[in-house]
Amino acid sequence: MMYQRKSEDRGYAEFGGWLKSMHTFSFADYYDPKFMGYRDLRVINQDWIAKSSGFPAHPHRDMEIITYVLKGAVEHRDSLGNVGQIKAGEIQTMHAGTGMRHSEYNPSETEDLQLFQIWIMPDVVGATPGYTQQSFTREQKLNQFKLIVSKDGREGSQKINQDADLYASVFTEGYEQEFALRSKRGAWLQLAEGELDVNGQILKSGDALVVEEENLKIKALKETEFLLFDLR
């Protein structure tokens, strides 16, 4: 089984000139009963945050929240006392658990911020809240599937409370590689920027593809950065 989620078909929201957001799944005021999530993947928002702007402190609970920065940097503050900046190429992982508050802000006075905000449903309710951040270089992701998030933290990845693997990749033009999907698992492939041929389907910036019951044959038609979720 395979189907595409075109970039232009995503939900769109704009707030006060400081935030533009594309919603892959139903979120806030955007509702599409056909796109409420995929397996344990609940949210993929691609956000553009203007300079010196951001989200004020707000609460979360019982959700695994991953921020993958594409351009610029995001400043994070939370109720656990964590303060830090996450730059392009870095990720932060937040286990909301029993509840925590955090804010996200673009500290730059000159550069807009672009990121993926990702929510994954946890496999445990009422977990202890936690926060980590980690850098993954372009070289680590270049022409390979670099594991950045997993249940068990293998290969130096960030741990989350769910049997979900998240890979980050940058494929150069013409490079191709196959991803072997395990039995009864589903893959969600999300492009950030570029163009791919995946099992004969052409994907462009912002597009996504779901693949089940077959391996993914991925070829870059131009340099492409993408995320690949391997979900139970």
C-alpha cells in the first residue's frame, strides 16, 4: 500500500504575521477526518517563525514532542529549568508525560526560523517529564539513513516512549538507496526540501509518502533533505 500527501494539500495557518504553519494532520483549527495522524504519528507541522518572535509558554502532557530545526535556531525554555538554543541540524526531544510547560522563540533579529514540530503518541501514560537535545551533522546524514530517534536509543539516537524509529537524511543528486521495511511496520517519508523518486512516485519539497508492505527504493533527483519514520 502506498499513497502521497502533497505539500499543497496540507492545512495552512498564519498568525499575526509572525507564524506560518503547514499542518500534515488535523491540528488546531484545521480538521480533515482523513488525516488525523498515521499509526502513532500524530503531528507534523512545518513552521516558519519570523525573527524575534515565537510561542509563549504553553502546556503539554502525555506526548513525545520532537523539534527538528531546518534553518535558523530556536530558543527553548521549560518548566523543568531547561534553557538552550537548538540550531539547524539539531533536534530536541521532550517527554511531556505528567505535564510540563515550554516556550519556543526565534532569538535572531535578522533570520527567520524554519522547523518541523513532530508529535508521537507515547506507549505509556503519566511518564516522568524530560528533555534532551542533540546535534547531528550534515556528514552524519549524508547519503545514509541516520537514526536520530528510537525507543531504545541505539546508535546514539534520542530515546522516546514509543516503538518508533526516526531517520534523517540528506541525499545528493543521483544517489539512491533502499530502505528495508520490517514486517507489519509502516513508513512515513517527509520531504523538507528537494525532490525524490520513491518506488516510482515523484515527491517534491513538503510532500510526504506512506509505504506499507514493501521496501522503499529512494533516488534523489536533486539534493534532498528528508525524514523517514518507521512506525509499528
